[in-house]
Amino acid sequence: MDNESTYSGYSYKSSHSRTSRKNRERRDRHRLKNRDGSIRGDKSVMIQAPGEPLLDPESTVADDRDDNWGETTTVVTGTSVDSISNEDLTRISKDLEDSLPLDCRRYISPVLGAILGLISVITPLAFLALPQLLWRDTLDPCGTPCEGLYISLAFKLLILLISTWALFLRPSRATLPRFFVFRCLLLALVFLFVASYWLFYGVRVLEPRETDYRGIVGYAASLVDALLFIQYLALVLLEVRHLRPAFCLKVVRTADGVSRFYNVGHLSIQRAGVWVLDQYYSDFPVYNPALLNLPKSILTKKMSSFKVYNLEEENTNNSTGQSRAMIAAAARRRDNSHNEYYYEEAEVERRLRKRRARLVVAVEEAFTHIKRHQDDDTPTSSPKHPREVMDPREAAQAIFAPMARAMQKYLRATRQQSYHTMESIINHLQFCITHNMTPKAFLERYLSPGPTLQYLDNNRGRQWTLVSEEPVTASLRQGQVFSLKRLDFALVVKVMPLPFLRLAEEFIDPKSHKFVMKLQSETSV
Amino acid sequence: MSEQPSNDSVGQRCQITREDFICQRIEIQKLREGENLILGFSIGGGIDQDPGQNPFSEDKSDKGIYVTRITPGGPAEVAGLRIGDKIMQVNGWDMTMVTHDQARKKLTKKREDVVRLLITRKSLEEAVKHSKGSHPRQ
């Protein structure tokens, strides 16, 4: 059972000594989510293979067992093959409480940024206000030039606020394993900047109680200018630099070999990983583990017809020698399993096409049974026989019955039955009827496996592991390979640079397009 | 150097592809000009060409190889080749059913200094009639 595998993995890890609390917290956070899935709603969760029906451990598994299960099983929440002992359990619960502020690692960066931003916005206003408050009477009066500076200051602050809101105040959609280097750099820069301004201000203005107010206002205005330039730098570093394509990433799914090519700009490995995953959810067809393997009948036939007898005492040298001999002999022997594979595949294909034809016909016929009710029809039809007016849901249920069997058989033939429950089919039918779709549009969802995004429910996060030989904050380079792992498959990403293009020009005079007939050629010898 | 065309080769009757032709054998010595060996005439025609545009052929569906131009004073003129001649054979190779490029290749082989052509022309018929004198041809 899938539950057992995850829990046994967890217990194995928890009994190790903790080298780094942070790593373990992260692992714990991710593994514990399974139990506390209801409490922490939208964090990254480790879930089982995306296609299979999600089995919530707390939801009553007892429904499909018999009533006697309580007498024979002793553990309440999720058993593991190597059962966890009592002290492990208490340690786990203690850690759970200790690591309760799990959110802080995710929010620490935005919160820091927000604080810094707030301080830097308030600073110019403080620069202006403090002299007024503290030594108002000794200040030089400052007329029109100051007012001009006030206006420009106000507008620049407004622009700063609006662009910060537009660019940076967005909920992040991914948590990265390491710090985002550019963002940290910029935060440090802003902090240094504001701190040095405050230092200068404290030493030169507050202490000697500077009376030249115009100078102070000019100083505040220069701070706002500099903040705008830092924001420009942030825009370029965080947003624009990776827009111009520089590398081509080849993404291959290890389970079934589906591959795509994408063009990206200069990114770090972790950012590239997030970007690839965004594209993965909408480009790659959903991973269907049922579609993968050759039927066993073909594979095992090869093994069974070659017998090896062990006539003497077995030691390691002999056994490896034997197995090598066996493999070599099997390779030399004529192998006919490709024949069976070919015929079986042709047979499956034929059966699939037949079922698909039946499905299409059934759906088309079902759709002819209903018609959209126009309001101006009622005066003519009501005296004869009142037609029952239904809402989309009832209409969907009414026409689902004749096509249900054909649909089920087709889904079984393509091994998609786990992705589409009856409820989801009726919902989709209702959706299609409401939007006046044709039967073909209704069937588009079932005839081809859609992208993974179509089958996700959005309230849970997705857990991926980035595996890389180089530090993940390193920038992309030619020839790098990293992979994004899930529980049962991985995406292997290979980085290739886009070729350097030399574009030359050639001018063609439109009058130079002239032709002669060449059918009678003359060659001199 | 070139040979005089032998007079007794004028008006020979040869049979090629079930038809009688009056044909003539001509031997041309190739002239060396720099790196190339040239013969001094141009050919046209071939099975991959359009026969309707051949000005020298009587039958406009004839896809044979015809002489379309002769360099004055060149080896071909000296050997007796005339414009409008249809080349039937080159060194024994048949030229009645070849592409234009194949014909060119047969004529421009680098290892051969001499090409012996079997040609036919309209005016040969007249020449035979005249030389046979009073013997009318049925």
C-alpha cells in the first residue's frame, strides 16, 4: 500500500541523528503534511502519484474493509512495515509542536522585504518632518523652491509605491530550496543605502540642528531618486534579464519518455526548475502508469525456455559467470517476442478504434435528444404537449444514461477509468450543454490525454525535489543536467545553448527575376 | 591534324533500328586547347529534351542528337561535319536513345583523342541520287 511506503520512509529517517535542524524540519514539514493535511491547507504537500485517486490517510479507510478489522490491527493512524516505536512517536509529536512556526521560512523573505520597503518609504517623510518638529523656529523660511521639491517628492513617492505594488507584491507560487541570490542582493543594497542615508542625516543634520531647510528637502528628494533607481535595477535583475532566450532546455519524463523543448533566458537552476514545472503542468500529457509496460506474456516467455542447472557448490564467481553465460546465450538465441508484441499491439489498436467509434456514435445520438429551450417557443408548444423544462444538470443526467456504457468501455480500453468518475463526466456534460458545445467538443476531453493541470485539484501544493550536481543558485550553463523528482518519476532537464546566429543580408532587385525556357539545351563539345 | 573525309564513305547505306539511312562516317581529331580537348561543334537534342524545338529534324518527334553549330575552322568542320547532322553513333556508342548529358559525356571522354561518328543528313539522300545518276529511286 502506498501509505506504508511513505511512512516507512519517514520512520527510517526520523531515527537518524539530526545533522541539520533546518533540513530535518523541511523534511518533517513535507512528510508530516500527509497526516495534517487538513490543518495546513495550501503548503507543499507530498502526495502519491498524481493520477491515482488520492487516498487521505485519515479519511475512513475502514469503509472498504470489513468490520472485523479493529480486532486484528493495533495501530490507529497508518501502519508502516517497520513499525515505529513509542518513543519515536513522542519525539515526532514534540517536534511537531516545536516546528509549529513552519510558515516562517516561507514568509521570511516577503516580510523582510516589506519591512525594508516600509522603512524606505517613510524615511524621506521622516527627513522632512523631524526638523519641523524639533527645531521649527530656527529653520530658514523656504518658499517656492521648497514647494516645487515637495510636489516632485510626493509624485515620486506615489510612483514608487505603485510600481512596488505592481511588481513585487505578488503571492509567490513556489518555495525554492535556497536563497534567491538577486533578491537578497537587492534587499541588502536597499538596507545599506537607507542606513547610510540615516547615518549621514543623524550626523550632519540632527546633531548640529541644520537650519538650511531647502538643503534638507533636497536631500530627501535625492533619497527618493536613488530609491527609484534601485527599483529600476530590481526590475532589470529580477524580471527582465531572463526574458531574452539564451538556452534551450530539453525536458524528458523518465517514466514514459515524453519530451519537450523550451527556450529560456539566463536563470539560476532553481528558477529554471520552477519555470520548467510551470510548463510541465500545462504541456505534458498526464502520466498514466497503467499504459507503460509490455504485457507480461511477452516478456516472460523469453525467460522460461532457458533452464540453468547448478551442479556444484555455489560460490560467487561461479554464479556471476553463469548469469553472464545465460545472458549471452539468451542474446544469441533468436528472439521472436517482437512478433507477438506487434500482433498484440495491432489487436489492441483495432479494439480501441472500435470502442471509440461506438462511443462517438452514442454521444452524437445522445446529444440529439435535447435542445435549447427558446423563450418564444412557449406560446406555440404549450397547448399541444407541455415539454418539460430542465436545468443543465437534469438535462445532463437525462442524456448520460444512453452513453454511459459506451463511455465506460472506452475509458477502460484506454486505461483512463481512474481519472474520470461518473460524477466528473456528468459535470463535464453539464458544462458542455450550458455552453452549447457539440458532441465532438464534449469528447475532446476523453479522446486524448490532456495536460496534467486538467486533473489536479488546486487546493494542495505539489512536492518536487530538485536534484543537481551543482549548487542550485548557480546560473545555467551549457551541458548542465539536473532533474526534478517526484515519487514515481522524474523530469530530466538538459541545458543546451541556443546557437549564435550570423544573419547576412542579400539584396535582390525585383527586376532581376527573369526566366528562359530550358527545354532545348545546346552543349558545345 | 585531321584527315580528309574519304569519298567512298559518302552515301553508305546503313541500317539502324529497322530503317534504312544514308549515313556517313566521320573521324574527328580532338584539338587540345589548354587543359581541354575540344571538337568544335555544339549538339542539341536528347530523350530528355523537347523535340518540337529542333530546327534541323524532319520529324518533329525525333529525339536524336543533332549538330546545332560548328565552330568555323575547328576540327569538326575540317573533318566534314555539317550543321544539321544527326549523330547516330559515337565510337560505337548509340546516340539515338540517349539523354543530352549522356551524349555530351560520350563525346568528351578525356582519354580519347579521336571520335568516330556515324552521322546522317538530309542532303545525303540527294547526293546519292545525283551520284547514282540516272537510276531513279522508287
